[in-house]
Amino acid sequence: MTEKQAPERYKLSVRRIVFFTGIALILIGYGFLSVPPDAGPDVAEERAFKGLGLVVAGAALWLGSLLNS
């Protein structure tokens, strides 16, 4: 059995996928952190923790992909 290889233009490197996933997580995290002022304290606290977690995870992925050669 031979495996068909995809053309070079369709191959995405893992580094590129991790890079853009990190950027997406950072942007989604900032979306969670932008809480409207009329939201209750429970909603604000929950969204803040989710947002900070996503930003930290995204930054770790993004920096890891940049520093990994």
C-alpha cells in the first residue's frame, strides 16, 4: 500500500497551526475579559477566570511556537 502525499502547498506545519491557535486563544480570552459594566459580579468573575486562562494558554502556545526552531 502506498500512501498518497498531499501537495506541498496544502501541508501546514505544526508550528504554524500552534502559532495561529495561540493567537486565536489570546483573542478569545480578551473577548471574555471585556465584561460589560452592567454584568453581575458572578458573571464578571467567571468570565475573568476563563479569559485569563485562555490568554495564558494562548500566550504559552504562541511563545512556544516562536521560540521553537
